[in-house]
Amino acid sequence: MPAGPSITKSDGTIRRGEIVPAGLGFHFAVGELDLNSIDVTYQVTLAFEGVAVVIESPFSLTLDGISHELDPGDRSHLDPLFAVYPNTLASLDADGEGTLTARAR
């Protein structure tokens, strides 16, 4: 198994991930990637083509100008999250405060 973060696909292939240090921020232009699945365990995983967004702590989701406070640990209140499926990801941005912004097309 490779060192550092990795994603193992169902066919057994392993794709290397990367660690992004907090406080620096980043912009990830992805073009257009379809949202393939939403997986909910103790965390929420949004799986796109080649990109996985994993959220393990409470987060805010804004849809149509309405903000929803969500917690992966409280699965019974995640309905607004499922409204984003299906969708297409255009970009991901994280600021120095740790706010992740995903933009759909």
C-alpha cells in the first residue's frame, strides 16, 4: 500500500491522493466532473470522476441561497445533501480558514 492518502477503486487500482496543509488554501479546477455517488457512513463522501470529497465534521451546505447546517453523524437530517445528486462539479476552493466551496455547473 502506498504511503500517504490513497483511494482504492473497486477494480483494485490505487490512486494517490495528496495532503493539503490547513491555512494555505487551494483552488482545484476540475473542468466538468459528474457526481457519481454520495456515500454516508460516519462521514460523507462525494465521489466524482477521479476526485473524492470527504467530510467528517459538521458543515454548511448552501442550495438556492438557503444555508443548511449538516452533520455526517446525524444521518437523519442530511436530506438537503442528497438534493445535489446528480450534478456536475466545476471547481473546488478551500480558503485558509478551512472553508471548502464546491461549485456546480
